[in-house]
Amino acid sequence: MVEEWHCSFAGLIVEEGASAWQLRYAFYGEGAGSWVHVLVSAPLADKVFPSVVEWIHAADWHEREAEDMFGVRFEGHPHLGDFVLHDDVWQEGVEPMRHGFNAQAAMHNRRPNVDWRPRRIVQEPGAFIMPIGPKFSGITESVHFLLETVGEDVIRSSTRLFYKWRAVEKLAEGKTVEEGLLLAERFAATTAFAHGLAFCQGVESVCGVQVPPRARALRVLLAELERLRQHAGAIQEICESTALAVATSQAGLLEEELLRLSGELTGHRYLFGLLAPGGLLCDLPANACRGTLGRAQDILKRLNELERRLSVSSSFLDRIEDVGVIPAQTAKDYSLVGPVARASGLIRDLRRTLPYSGYAAFNFDVPSEREGDGYARLRMLFAESRQSVRIMEQVVTALTEGEVCRAVQYRSGAALGWAEAPRGATFHWVRLGEGGRIARYRIVTPSFTNWHSFHLAAEKFAFQDFPIILATFDLSVAENDR
């Protein structure tokens, strides 16, 4: 049915009402009228629902998360439990997203499963599991990979996340909108603006606010500046994974220049504290915007030169071509998003398919590739960087005078906000209760969506390919462990 709708799965939103559950399955296609919301309701005493993963595989992790967080079970799901709440640390039945759970009280008398062992799939003679993580040096966050093999190639890969689960959705309950925006910007700092923008748009939809044209245009400018900087950082990680020291340094310098450029324009390297429901907290002078564009154009020239040099490096291409392949059908089955999806031919970009914040007024293409390998994902990063600068050029040219924020009168209601973050589509469901306080906040991030398929890219390739494949996916642990 989803194939007939030509839709992708956006996410599962579970809400606990006064007397009933409401499960909202959200799907999106192209155009403002392409949203499909399927609602399932049941009394609170009924905690078993039919699983949909047989037909919508992308819902797999969403159902597992809902089981851990709310205690609802999905009949027919092949593997529930031991997901967000690890069985070797927590016990079943905690249900931290229920209204009755006291997030301020310490957990006493934990009863973890001391006999927990990782699942083994490969049972051949001589098979063994190679663990990677969950602790790493440097700034890498905690994630545990289990690679099963009987030789040099990875036969089965599994990823264990949520070692630093932040409980942002729980922390947001009862908070003001302004406090909720602080959480939205800070759970994944490198993509703060995109997530803050999606949150604000959800609130604005609830309150019926029309953002001023100048604010919409400046939001686009800042979102593309963030995308350009994030893509430069991802390119650096790919170069580093293939041991190209010079290319790594060159990409790292460009990322640092973009961070400084962001700081000079806005006062914060990661664009914190700029957004507000109704627009922006401060205006950006036209001459400063023009100066930012000029420097971004110069950085893009150097990015293009880096791409040219990488494209003629046979030792580099040998490490990245035909490695970590995600076929087009897999991208559809998992409803993948962002450059990862578009590298496999799934051409969907919320800036074009569901335009927001004035994107409909700007002319740009959505780059795509077909191979679905690591090199295709790298080419996507370079191509999207060029599109970001092209959009910035149009914004600066078309920028008009006017106010940058309108007052918001908070009221009860719920709405979905979305944005095309650097890593892909992000969806923020916001329900406001009495007094404009947050009653429910649900976040679906691009990394949560794309981590789901990563194990497939790692399988059937050699161990030494693993860090390269991981780098080409540009996955965030912080963005996942929200």
C-alpha cells in the first residue's frame, strides 16, 4: 500500500491520553497534500497492537523504541526488548515515557539481566564475533558494533546504540516552548539549526503563525550554511578513514573556516540561539550576509578542487568504490533519508517535496546517484555543497527589508514540523497543552532512520572496509541517542 501511495515512512508517534493510547503512523510523499496519517486508538488497558514491520520494514526500530519507552507490545514483531533500555543495565517494565514515571526520582533496585549475551547469527564452525567499542578515543560517542565472521569478511553486523540516551522527549514534558527549543538545539549540536527549525515550525503550525518573509529567507541562508559546514566535516571523516592525511587536513581547514564564518555572522559557531517561534531572535545585516556568501563561494572553490584531486586518486578510489553498497530497493524498504538515500537513487528532499521556510521560491536541483556505494555518497556531499551555495546566492540577492519575528500566542494543539537537515529528513511532533506548555514532543532524526540500515552496508565486505563504510554514512550517535 505504501508503494502505491509513493510515500516514505516518517515515523511512529505514540501518545498516552487520559484513557486511551493513540498511535500515529506518519507517511510523506511529494507536495503539501501528500501527508498520510494512520491513527490507531485503544484503551490504556490494551497494550498489544499488531506489528506492521512485515509490510513497513522502516517501522522496525520505531516499534522497538515504543515497546521500551511505553511498554506497548507489537504482536508479530520478530525482536522486541534490549533496544533503548539495554537488558544488561535496565530491567523490563520501566516504561520511562509513561505519565506515571517520575523522571526526577532516582532508580533504585535495578534488576538488569546479568546473563545477557549478544545475539549470534553465524553458527558455522570457526565463527567468532569481533567487538568494536562501545568506548572510543577522541570525541567519538559510545556505540557498540558486533561483527560476525569465519574469516576476513563480515558476514553479519549488528549495531548497539543508546549508551548515552538523553531522554529529550521526556525532559521536554511540562516545559515552556522556549525551554523546549533549547533542548531541540542541543541534543545534536552539529545540526542544531535544522532541528531547532523543525521544532519551531511545529509550534508555528499549532499557533497559526506566519513567519515574516525576511525571517524565512534568513532561515534558509543559515540552514544552508549549516549544511555546507556539516558536509565539509563529513568529507574530512571520509578522507581520514582512507588514511589520506593531506586531504583530511584540507577538508578539516575548510570545516574550521565555515565554523568561524558562522560564528562571525551570528555569534555562535554552531548557530545556537538564533531561532524563535515566529522567526529569528535577531536580524542579520545585508552586508554581513553578502560577506558570508563571498567567503562561502571561495570555500566551495577549494572543495571543488579537493573533489577533483580525489577523483583521480586510484588508491583512494580503490578503497571507496563498490564498497558499502545500499541498493535502491533497500533504500525504499528502510525509508532512508538524506545523501545516503539519494546516493542510492531515492530522490526525496523535503526542501523540494514538502517546501518550508520559503524554499519554494528558490531554484535548485536535487542531486542523486545510482550506485549506492561509498563513492556515490561522497559525490553527494560535494554536489549538495554546490547546491547549498547556489541557494545562498539566491537568498542574498532576493533578501528584502522587514521584520524578522512575529509574536506568538501559544494555544493547545499538535502539529508536525519538518526540515531537511544535513543528514536528511527530520520530523518533530509537538503537542502543546494548557498554558502553552509541551505535553508531548517526539523527534525522528535522520541518523535514527539511517542507522537502521547501516549493518547491511557493512556486511559482505572486509574488516578493513568497515571504518570507511561508516564514515561515508555520516551517522551521528548524539542525533540518534536523543
